[in-house]
Amino acid sequence: MITQTQWLLLMTTGIIGTVAILFNIFVLSKMQRGDLKKFSTQILLLISIFYFAGCLRSTQIFLDIHEFAGIPLSYIEYGIYSLVYIILAYEIYTMPKTFQFAE
């Protein structure tokens, strides 16, 4: 059973994460078109994926749910993190070309 303190912590972190994502969306809506806006949008997407993976971790810890469709949540979480690292590595690789820093 989840305690009142755990519930408060879960709700607080969820609200803070959601507000951060909404604030980032607001900031992106004010930016002009271009490579920087495209890059910022991709970074926001990756942050959102990390946020979702963190929600999976919180579900596992606070609600004592360890599987989804027969797959352990930790495997799903690590799969999400691995995917994000691959995408970030590609973004870092292409960043100099995007911002015309390439030789």
C-alpha cells in the first residue's frame, strides 16, 4: 500500500515534470523557425521520453507494479534509455553539420 508521504512525493514530482514540459513547449512556440528550434524540439522530445521512463520507475517503486504485458518494467525502462542514448549520440554527431561548424 502506498503511504501518504509517497503519494505526495509522487504527485509533486509528476506536477513539476509536467509543468517543466509545458513551459518548454511554451518557449518553443515563441522561437523562430530554424535549426535551433528544430534542435530544441528534438531535445524536448528526448526529455519527455526520460520523463516517461521516470514515471515507469515511480510506478514500480511506489505502486509495486513490476510487469506490463508480462515484461518487467525495468527492461522497458532500460530499453527506453538505450533508445534515447542512441538518438542523442546521433544528434551530437550531426550537430556540427546542422549549425555549420563542420569542416
